[in-house]
Amino acid sequence: MSARVFTVLSRQWCHLCHELIAALEPVAACHGWRIDVVDVDDDPALEARWNELVPVLLAGEREICHHRLDTEAVIAFCKAFPLEPDALPG
């Protein structure tokens, strides 16, 4: 994973989803991450896998948290994320 993109598995009618996204936006912006929102109801495979856990915050395939934003986990993940390839020494 090289792109700094969080994926929020969401539903249009889900108030917890809206709350998680709103709380995530400033944290993601502070650490240079983009947020993609995916409605699980548009994809039967995603709905089958994640249904009861929505909202879910993913970085690639890794689940960071679900239901409510775990800000500490997000910040720790961002700080541990590898440097861009051109920023690595030698």
C-alpha cells in the first residue's frame, strides 16, 4: 500500500457512518490522507462481509476500527505508515 487513502465502508442512512466520517476528516487532513466512502449497500459482497460492522474504517485491507472512530488508532497508524519512496535514504 503506497497511497494514503482511508476507505470508510458506509451506508447513506447510517448516522454512525456520518459521525465517523466527520470525526475522521480533520485527522486524515492533518496527516495527509484522503478519504473514500463506499456504500456497502451498492455491493452485495461488501454487504455480506461487513454488514453488522458498518461503519468500518480501512487502510487498504487493514481494518482500523468500526462503529466509532478510534482516533488514537488512526493517529498511531498514520505515524507508522511508511515514508514515501523518494523520502527513503539511499
